[in-house]
Amino acid sequence: MPVPSADEKRWAQIEGEALTTKGNFKKGVGMLFLIAIYLTLLRSIVYGVLALVQKVKSKRRAGLIPLFQPPVSVVIAAYNERR
């Protein structure tokens, strides 16, 4: 087996570092995607828990004031409705 020259050793080291950097970059991007997925799942779980809490609170409140109905007005904007 021939002995590589100093120039070949230098290029081999540069290529090795480039491949290592590329691999580390791919790992970092993969970790960012996993973090995004986990945060999305966590957000969905938190929203689900908050929805259940709101449902329980609204049932309690509905039992306390069953006949309360606030007055409501509906405003419909219309422009040239005769045309």
C-alpha cells in the first residue's frame, strides 16, 4: 500500500471534517424537527386539558344560573339593498 503524501493527507482531513460537519448538521435539523413535533403534541394536549376544564366550569356555572339569558342585538351591514 502506498504511503499518502502530506497534500493527500491534508485533503483527506478536510473531506473528513466536511463529512462530519454535514452529519452534525443533519442531526441538528432532525432534532429541530423532533422538537417541533413534540411541542405541537404538547400544545394539543394542553388545549385538550384546558377545554375539559372549561367544560367542567361551564357546567357548574350553568347549574348556578339556569335562567340567565343576556340581551343580544344583531347588526347586519347592508349597502344598496334595493338594487
